[in-house]
Amino acid sequence: MSCIMNKKLKNYTYNKIISFLLVIIIIFTLCACANNDTKVTSENEVVVIGFSQPGAESAWRLRNTQSVQEAADEAGYKLEFIDSQHKQENQIKALRTFIAYQVDVIAFSAIVESGWDNVLKEAKDAGIPVILTDRTIDTTDESLYLCTIGSDFYQEGIKAGNWLYDQFRTSPRDVNIIELLGTVDSSPTKGRSTGFRDGLRCDDKFKIVHSESGDFFRSRGLEMISDYIKNGVPVTNNSLKEGRSYDLDRESNSSASSSDSNSSPQSSQPIAMMPFNDIDVIYSHNDSMTLGVIEGLEKYGYKPGEDLLIITIDAQQEAIELLKENKINCVIECSPELGPKLIETVKMIIDGRTDEIPKTMYTEETIFTQNDDLDSLPKRLY
């Protein structure tokens, strides 16, 4: 009996030890699996970027969107893209959607400069960094966004003004100019207008007789130039004003696409009507409007680039081709290839290196004229 009891006791003790060891092994296994799962999730977690554009108004904008999409794909990032259809209220809704979705970074090209503080404060409160791409905003609180990536619109205007000034440096006669503005209250329009005037050195022989918003659309360029040719040019600016004090809203007589009431221009009444044949220069804020202008000029028998000078901004391939044909006289480059720099900046944010990110990053851009070796230029993607 004693032997049997001892044997049962040994078996019981053995089973207990085995059970205990199995429990320890299971615990270690679960811990290891849990640690492994955490590591995999950390390494494979997808970075999500909320990206909003004003619209798809031009080849430039389409290429700009593609540039961001391509760079995000190459980095393995997920891009949540929303086209705002040229309405500020849509873009604000888009930003709020990104905030609700809890994206890692928000990037957007602001339709207009003003009216963003509230939604950007919401993003800041949610801990989501915001990058301004292409366009800047007007705010008294620069902590609402991390940085801007894009073009120096003021310098683009300076380049255009300097080129035109040099063409008529020794001319004693007045130079009558039509300016086709982009979207009213947008940073490109303000910068390109102010820079252009400063580039002309406030020389009173340069008369910007009329400025009107074409909203960056080709169809508006065609529509406006056709109206000027048939009905004359409303003289709303009969002399060159100081560039930096230029009141864009007062000078334009076209309504803004934005819902922001502060961005709507106050129409100025024309003091006279000038025959279109008296116009010497058309300064257009983007290539799309310029293409519409050239279409209209040729429709009515004018020779663009000869009968009057054409200055345009963007440097898309079609504009370069027209420059080669002498239908455009000067092209200011504005590069849409912002994707690589944007994604590089996002990587720095994810890596916790935001203190190394400059507040403003400008792309390198140039100017093209009929005197350049245009045949050696690589073909552009827009």
C-alpha cells in the first residue's frame, strides 16, 4: 500500500511539474507573439496623408497632383485625395474630413489666402501637422501650419516685370497692358500682380489699363480677349501704381470663386474704353488663360507675339511650343513638381525631425524667352 501511494505521489508531482513548465512555455510564447505582433504593426503601419487641391483647372494642376501621387506611391504612403471643385467651402469640408479620419499629415493648396484659421486650429488641436503646398495663406498665427512648399509668386511677377521693362527701356511712348489675373485673393494672383508692378520700377509709361480675373481657366482667357476685341478694353487703371500698395480687390472687376465674402472684389467703374488695337502687352497669370487668349487673337486675325507681346507664367509644354513659334514672347517657369519635396518633408515629420524643417521652401525656377535654345529643353510632363 505504501509503495502504491508513493508511486501515485510521484506521478502527481511529476504531472504538476510538467503542467507548470507548460504554463511557463505558453506564457513566454504568448509574450513573444505579442512582441512580434507589435513590431510588425509598427514597421508596416501605413502613413496616411490627406491632400486637397483647389481643382483641376489646368495641365499644371493635373501634373502637380500626379507629382504628389507618384511620390506618395513610391514612399509606400496612402494618399487620401479630395478635389475641392474651386470652392473654399468644399476645401474646408475636405480638411475636416481628414481630421475626422485622423490622417498623419494634411497637405493642401489653398484656393484663396484668407478664411482658414478655424479649420487649421481644429487640425492643430487634433495634433495633425499641416503643410501648405503651392499656395500660401494669410493668417496671424503661423503655428497653425508647419511649413509651405511651392513657388515664390512675387519673384515670378518680378521676372515678368523686369523682362517687359527691358523691352521698352528706351522707348519714349506709353505701353498699354492688359493683366489677366488668376483667382482673386489667391496667393499666386497677389504675388504675381505685386511683383510685376515692382519689376516695372513704377515707371509711369507702363499703363496697366485693365486687370480682370480669369480664375486660371482657358475658357475665361478666350472669353475675355474676345470681349475686348469686339467691345474695347475698359480703362480701370490709367497709370501704374506702387506695386506693394496695389489694391487687387479694388482693381479687379471679376468675382471670386471663393465663398469667402472678404475675397470678392469691389468692381471699379471704367473711366474710358480703349480700342483693343491700342494694347501693346498681355500679361497672363497662367498658361491656361494664355492659351485661350492666343486662340481668341488668332480667331479675330491678330498675330500673337507680333501685334502685341504675350507674357505668361507656368511654362507647360504647350506654352514652350508657342514660344518657339514666336506666338508667346516670355514664359516664366512655375514648377508643379512638388511631390518629392512634400513626401521628403512628411518623412521628416514621421521620423520626429520637425525642428529641421524650414518654414518656407521655394522651388528653383527660371525664365524662357525667344532668345533661348529652346530645342535643348527636355520635354515637360505638363
